[in-house]
Amino acid sequence: MIETYTDSAPESFAAPESEKPALRSLTLRSAAAIAIAAVAGRFAVELPAGVAQQLADALIDLVTTLGLIGVAVGRTRARGPIV
């Protein structure tokens, strides 16, 4: 029997549908939104409805992007000459 290879992962290695990436986790986003709302409350800043969630999403995206940039820079420096 001839096996054919595809771009998709074999079923034995595929993640279950119930698992989500950490960045899409409601727990992570909720924790970030609660932290932003708590800081805003500490400084007596009144946030309109939904703004804490939008700020949390933007903050998570920013941290992820900066992390990926840091990894790319680190990998580039590691491949260069050692001085």
C-alpha cells in the first residue's frame, strides 16, 4: 500500500477541537481585562463599556508581536559571527 503525504497533521497528532491556543484563551483575555480595569480604577479613570476588553486584546497582540520580533532578532544574532 502506498502512503500519500498531505500538509495536514496526521489524526494521531492533531489537537482536539476542544483545545485552543493560549492567545485565544478567554481566561488570559479576561485576566488582562480585569488587570486593566483595576489599574484604571486605581487611578480613578472611568472606562466606557468594552474598552478594557479592547485594550486587553491590543496588549496581548502587542506582547506577542514584540516577542516574535525578539525571537527573530535573537536568531539572526545567533547566526552571525561571534565577536
